[in-house]
Amino acid sequence: MVGATKTKKQMEREASAEWASRLAYLGTLASGLAHEIRSPLSAIRLNLNLLQEDLDAVAEDKRAAFATRLALIVREVDGLQELLTEFLTFAKPPKLELLPTDLNRLLLDMVQFMQPACEQRHIQIKTNFQKELYPIMLDHHQFARGVIMNLLTNAMEQIEEQGTITLHTRETADHVEVAVEDNGGGVAKENEGRIFELFFSTKEHGNGLGLAIARRIVQEHGGELFLENRPDQGATFVIRLPKSKILEFSE
């Protein structure tokens, strides 16, 4: 029967179209929720600021306890605002502003930015770059902050203290790849299939958005992000980006 069996490419296209449709719906839903939630959160934060300014009006014997409770509420409200912002980044990311990019240079900038945080935890951060990488089209801000920073932060949290993070780059016939490798013990076998799920986290204070956001941004660039896991040894997150025809963008 002609057309009875779908090819792998057809199934991949249909799955991609369905995923895009779901993301579009999620983006619309997120925008509506953000509007409904942000306004009362902002009002709550404003009133908390006013209460902090009026601490002198509280009886002296109760002032310290009152200030502590107030600070805890402020922290939780700020945490909710941050969570909402990160969820919107996943559900409805800004339009990409693509520029021809020296990927090695961008990664070196991020290494320098993250160096102080690594040094505080006695973590070494190393680079192993292929020279003269093919320039690729990237949104510098989204890729640096939403992808590389998330992956480096995730690696630091896996290591906790006294370990090594290594950034690798290499070029293939059709792609440019970045690998973020750590020796933090890897991902538990039972969690390998879930680490990119929205809101899935094994960390006590994690919100489960970092890796989901990173993968979404990589996909928006036409690439893929996947895990190469070494349980009890470490993990490597690989970003595979397609080579772009720079002249088509720069003419």
C-alpha cells in the first residue's frame, strides 16, 4: 500500500511540528499567567518595602523577630518573581538576534565570568578548544547566559567543591560542537531520561528550569543538547550546532 508506512523523516517532522505547536500554546498560556501573577507579586513586594521602612514603629522587643520574618517573606516573593521570569524564558523566549560568532571567544568570556565562583569552591575550569572554528550564527546573550551559564552552574553544583570542569570545542563536517565536562559523579541512572524535563530537579533548592531552558535555546538555534553520562564519575553535556552559511546573512 502506497503511503501506508511513514518514513523516519516524516515522523520526525510530525513530531517536531507537534512539539512546536505545544510550545506555542505554552507560550500563550505563560504570557497570560505572567500578567495575572506579576501584578499582585509586585504589589506585595512594594508593601513589604514599606513595612521594612516602618520597622521603627514595631515594639523594640518584637522588632528583631519581625524583621527576620519580613526578610523571609521578601526572599520568597523574590524567588517567585525569578521563577516566573525563568519559566517565561522557557515558554516564550525572545526572538533570536543572530550574529556570526567566534564560539571559542564567547566561551572564554564565559569562563572568565564564572572563574570567581569556581575559585570559591576550589573548582578548576579548563578549556580544550579546536583552533579556528567555523563561525556560526548565535544569539550571543541567550546562548551565553541561557545555555553556557546554565551548564557551567549545573556542573559546579554537581561537583560542589574541589573538582574540574572542562570545556571542549570541535568541528565536524556539518556541525560545531561544545562539550561541558565535569567530574562531579554523573547523573543517577534512573534520572538520565528526565534531566531535561520541565521542573524536574534533584537539587534541594532547584527549580528544574535550567537544563530545560538550555535545551530550548539550543533547539531554537537549530541544534541539539544531549547528555553523555558516566555514573559515579561525571557528566558531559554536548551542544551540537549546525554550520551556517555566513555569507547569506552578511551580504
